[in-house]
Amino acid sequence: MLWETVRLAIQAIFRNTMRSLLTVLGIVIGVAAVIAMVTVGQGSTAQVTADVEKLGTNVVMVMPGQDVMQGGPGGTAAKMFSIRMNDEVQDQIPDVAISAPISQTRARVIFGNENRRTDVVGTDNRYFEAARWELLRGRFFETGEIQSGRTVCIIGETVRQSLFGNSDPIGETVRVKTLSCEIVGLLKSKGASTFGSDQDDFVILPLKTYHRRIAGNTEVLAFYISVRDGASVEDTMEEITLLMRDLRRIGRGEEDDFEVLDMKQFATMLSGITGILTGLLSAVAAVSLLVGGIGIMNIMLVSVTERTREIGIRLAIGAQARQVLLQFLVEAVILSLIGGLIGIGLGLGFAILGAKWLSIPFTPDFSVILLAFGFSALVGVIFGYFPARRAARLDPIEALRHE
Amino acid sequence: MAETAVVELEDISRVYGEGEIAVRALDHVDLTIESGEFTAIMGPSGSGKSTAMNVIGCLDSPTSGNYRFCGVEVGTLTRDQRALLRRQYLGFVFQGYNLLPRTSALANVELPLIYKSVPRAERQLAALEALRKVGLEERAHHDPSELSGGQQQRVAIARALVSNPKVVLADEPTGNLDTKTSVEIIEMLQHLNRDEGLTIIMVTHEQDMADYAERLIWMVDGRIERDDRKPRAA
Ligand SMILES: Nc1ncnc2c1ncn2[C@@H]1O[C@H](COP(=O)(O)OP(=O)(O)OP(=O)(O)O)[C@@H](O)[C@H]1O
Ligand SMILES: [Mg+2]
């Protein structure tokens, strides 16, 4: 009987294909939006995870201020770090393998007729080690260069491309603000980061050079820390926090005026943003599913009215109320399942395009697809019930007399 | 053949509306119809013929009185139980054919069996057999829109027959047909009555059609005025 009902419902739906398709448009859009967004979202999460792994899960950043992710480093009025603090962290915490002091600003770099606005970073060789930068050509800084603040620099691949095209940059001199410096090294490209920024777009100077010639102070913006292999990142972060509170003379009960973040938190933060996005999209999806459901209810009500005579015939020849109810309910459910299927197909299609465009992996999630499918069925049941009940309650005599 | 009553109306009234505007469509009707009878009901418009058919067909409940169908007290049945009764024992033929549009003749005839949960293959066989009885098996896969009025009414008769009912109720079955086609239809009903022993109750406005029946009931103002049986023709 149920299979028969399904067959009848499919027949009824395809008797008016165009109208049926328009009916399910709301569901199609809702489901397609959810599938596309969730799939793209998961793709980008997978990308983040992969990137974080590449960065090293043992990387910790220390920055001044609170909620630095919102305000940006130094966006808050907290006082900056110093080289001494960095070295204390390096020396006093055994599980800190490397702590590299970093300062940074945006500036224009000029070579001949070419120029580029880029990140100018002051640090030392510890940074290359902690962040796992490798050389493509040339060399890292020499100890003497670091200590005396010589005007040498190491550039990223993007800067090379922009300023030098195909010629060799090693040994050339570029201008950064008022400073002329010789390029001694070129870093191997890391490509775009998860956060969308180009990681190779920077020029690195010895920290001392940076302080003297670019910043005009001795502030340090952040510590880039690599935790010893096998040590607990969490415990190390705790130790760093305690030491930093001590170094910055923060009293009991007072808030930290700095933040210690690991790459996992970066990822969490990012998935937090994705979470907001997902929430927003879920709201959109819910609304469009609601609209889709009302569309189905509307068309089913029209259908019940149009087919009053048919219902009368069925009742007269012995259909019971619940059989008629089931017929219309099944019709509504199949209608919305068809909408759901089309939506899933479209959504996956958009997700493939989106993944290509954002160059992230395409990771369809079977459980989400199943969920979308189930949701469509639910919409069909909920919004199909009222029209179906109306059909089932018709009086056969009056229904037969209809029109 | 021992005749048994299939329809027993006892002091049946059906009143539409209340108070001043109340219409007494059936007014204390007593009527017994035996198994195997071919009965015609005639009467002026508004005399309660269709109302009587609806009550007999268990589609409507009388306002008062007792109705026994095949010995079953219909008045005590629920809506769904009456549906079961119709499914099992009753076939309907309407003036306007009432076939499902855009549905083949075969599927239309199958319909009552779907609700009886007859398996598909068996159902199709039975439907084809019923179509054969009305001479339309070659038209099994045609939609109603591709059939003439007479053919549509024959499909409707096949649909009424397919579940082997005890009684077929036909409310003005020839009302929409020309004389020649009407005669075809009425002869088919007569044949079903005589050769298959089917009980038929038919409402008609045409004396010519009523003449085919062996019993004629004349209704006026919700009451039975005359009830004539003629001897079964040889
Ligand atoms: N649903 C209803 N509500 C109110 N009055 C009704 C209803 N159905 C029938 N009637 C009234 O009951 C009376 C009998 O109607 P019925 O349809 O049985 O007549 P009929 O003999 O079949 O007439 P016709 O030959 O025109 O088909 C009429 O006066 C009609 O107006
Ligand atoms: Mg009538």
C-alpha cells in the first residue's frame, strides 16, 4: 500500500512537472545554500588544519594587549615587549626551544624603478628556525650583522618577483624608507597562508637595524616561540604566562596585559569565525526552508482544491480517511525530497566551484548531505500535513459535487 | 434462488438544515431491495432520489430511521467502517463518469483494488477482465480524454464491477449520453443483472431507460409514491 501510494504520488507530481519544480524552489535554494556553505566551510577548515600542521603545532605567539586577534597586534594601548623579555623567556623556560623577537611595520621597498609596499620585519636568525623558513639562495644573517645592526636584508619570494623579475637579487641593494640595504638571502616560498595573506611578501632586517633605522625605538611586537619537541604546549604556555606576568609586574588579581596563543587557538579562532558564518547561514537556510515549506503547503492546498473531485471519487470507492491523508502527505514529502535532492546536487556543484576558486580541498560530508535530505523530508511532513488532513476530511458527496 | 434483502430502509428521513429552512429530502421512507433485483428510481427533480442513493450507498447518514445493508446496521458504523463497506460491497456509477483525469482506463479500473490491497499483477488481471466485460479491453491504456462519453461510462461501470460488489448504484448513468449510447449502457447493466446476478439500483429521468428495470420506484417530495414490480422477462 505504501509503495503504491509512493507510485501514485510520483505520478501526480510529474503530471505537472513545471509547477512541481517551482513549488520546490524554496527547498532547493535552502538546501543548496547549506550544502555549498558547509562543504566549503569544511574544506577551508581542512585547509587551516593542514596549514597549521605545516606551521608546526608547537608554535606559540606572545603579543601585548588582550583580544589581540580583534584589535590586531598593538591595536590596544598595552605597552610593548622588549628584547630582554624575549631572552628571559628563552633562557628561563626549559621547554621553550626557540623564542624569536619580532617587530614589524608596513613600508615601501624600492629597487631601481620598481617599488612595493610590503611588511618590513625586524628579527634575528632564531625566527627562521622557529618558523621553519628555508633559503632558496644566499644566506641567513651573520652574528656580527645582528649584533652591530648592519644594513643587510633577506627577502621573500613575492618581493623578489615584484622588484627583480628574473634577475638575481643577491648582492643588490634596495631602499627601505631612508635605509639602503644589501640583500643577502632569498627565502623559499611558502605560498598563501590560510588567513589569505601572502606569507612570502616581506623583507627581513636584523632587529637592531630595524630598531635604529626604521622604528626609532627598541620595542618588540611579538615573540615567535617554538616549543621543544615532546614538551606539552599547554604547560609551556602556562609557564610563559607566569613568567611574563612576573616580568611585566602584574599583580595578583590583575588581568594579563598580553596574550599567549598557540596555533591551535589560531585555528579555533578561525573556526570561530567559520562558526559565526555557519550560524548565519543556518539562519538563512532555516528561513528559506520555512519559505520552501510554506510554498509546498500552498501548492498542496491548491492541489487539494483542484483535486476535490478526485478525492471524492477515492472516498466513494472505499478509500479511508487515513489513506487519503497518507496519499497527500507522501506527495508533499516526495515533492520536498525531490527539492532536497536537487538542492544537494546544486549545493555540491557550487561547493566544487567554490573549492576551486578558493583553492581549498573539496570535502563533501555524507552526514550533512543525509541531514539535508532528512530535513527536506521533515519540511514535507510538517507542511504537507495540514493540506493532507483537509483532503482526508472532505465529505465524499460534497467532493463529488465539486465544480 | 432464495431472495435475501440487501437493502432495508426503515422509516428513513434525511433532513437538510434546521428550523424554517429545513428540507426534508427523505420523508419516512421504507424500502427493501432484494439481492439480484434491477430497480429504477424515478421522480421529479428535487424529490430525493440522489439523497436516497447516497444513503443506500453508505455515503450519507440518515437523520432518523434504521438502515441495514446486507444485514449490517449502517447507522452505528464509523466513517471508516462505512468506507470499508463501500469498498467491499458497493460499486458506483455516476452521471458525470467521475474517472480520474490523465489516468489510463486500466489504472482507473484498478483503483478500488488498490484500496483493497490487492497485489499489482492480480489487480491488473482483474481490471482487464472487468474492461473485457464492458468491451473496452483494447482501450485499456487510453486516458479518459481519449474516450467517448459512452466509453467513459463503460470504464466507470468496469470500475464499479472490478471488486465484485453486491450492489451497483447508478445515479443517472445515461444522463449525459445520447439515446443510442444510453441504450448500449442500459443493455450492459441489464446484462450484468441477468447474467451475473448483480443487484442494480438506478436513478433515471427517462421512462425508456426505466423500462429495462424490473422494478420501478416513483418518488415525490422525499416519499415513495409508487413501487411497481414487473415479472422477470424470459
Ligand atoms: N447538501 C444539501 N444541503 C441542503 N439541501 C440539500 C442538499 N442536498 C440535497 N438537498 C435538497 O434535498 C432535496 C432532494 O435532493 P436530491 O438531490 O436528492 O434530489 P434528486 O431527486 O436527486 O433531484 P435531481 O433529479 O435534480 O437529481 C432537494 O430539495 C435538495 O435541494
Ligand atoms: Mg439527483
